[in-house]
Amino acid sequence: NAGVTQTPKFQVLKTGQSMTLQCAQDMNHEYMSWYRQDPGMGLRLIHYSVGAGITDQGEVPNGYNVSRSTTEDFPLRLLSAAPSQTSVYFCASSTPLGTPAYEQYFGPGTRLTVT
Amino acid sequence: SQKIEQNSEALNIQEGKTATLTCNYTNYSPAYLQWYRQDPGRGPVFLLLIRENEKEKRKERLKVTFDTTLKQSLFHITASQPADSATYLCAPGGDYGGATNKLIFGTGTLLAVQP
């Protein structure tokens, strides 16, 4: 049981390049989310999914795309990287909030620098 | 807009004392409130969830209160240890029915427990 895994751990991109941040979970959780964390800003929700085939926007979705073709995977795509997307990205998975044994698990993060 | 406030200044306490961290929120009526611990360079770790109809919740040395009238949650660590030193994040969120897991995170309070 690996929990939530993210790849890569570190990435440097040039402005305008595109890339995909990978996220996978092996707990059969319905809910998955992507957050970015910037100094002094806290964690901000980018996109989230409540099940395979269902995604929705969070607080800061511009410049990012997601898809959820399987329960396990929830990749985040940067379409055309900008320096403002320099951040640490966290993927998370959980059961629905209303469930008695609710817990949310975060991955180890991807540190992205856009030059 | 919704706003979460946690003490931005670090909280320094002596080992063995009780640490109390505060989370205030405005323009929001969350059905749930969660607390997380985050160590440098790592993803947040879920600690506790409290529901709006629960006044208090305990887990080992941790205690959380949720006052929906004051729009405030208090997080207590009793008999604190140096290993408790970390940043603690609060995250109100959730529809009343628990239909989504959309959370808003505070920026966190750094706790430093001195031996």
C-alpha cells in the first residue's frame, strides 16, 4: 500500500513548455484533488475529482487541465508554463467528507520551477 | 470572500506544556473542519476532523473544538514534545451533506516545542 505517489519530485521548465504531473493512489478513493502551495498563501485548490470521469475547478484552475479516466490516476497538465506557476504541487485523495472513517492523504509533492 | 486566519507568528512553548492554536474563519459556514500537520519539505498529514454538530473531538494528546457561533476552532496538544514541532494547518470545508471535499486551507501556524 503505497498511498499517494507523485512524480516527478522536482522539475524545471522553461516558459511556454508543457508537462504533466503524475498522481496515483492505491486506496480506491473516490475523491482526488490537486493543490499548489506558495509561501504565505497556504494550500490552494486547483482542480478536484469526485470519481472517474468527473472533474471540477477549484480556486485557481487557470493554466491547468485535469482528467480522471481511472479511479487510481489523476494527472495535472500545465498547458504553457509561466513563472507564476512556480510552486510546490500536492495531490491528495480521500473518501467523501460524510463518511465516518474519513481521512485525506497527501502525496509528497512536486517542486516545480518555471524560468 | 471566504477567509481563514491562523496565527502567522510562530508559537514557542516549553516541553510538557499545552499548545493551543487558533483558526478563525469568515464569510463561510463549513460543515466540517480539519487539522493537518506539515513538516518541512513534506505533504500535509491529516490529524482530525470535527463536524459542525460536534463541539469537541479528541485523539490521544490532541483536542479540537469547533464553535460555529464564533466561527473559530481551537487545536490543543497536551504534554507537548519536541517531536510535535511542525506547522499546523486548519481547513474548513464541505457541503452540509458532505457532497464535495472542497477545502480552504489556512496558511498555518508554526509550533516550536523547546526541550
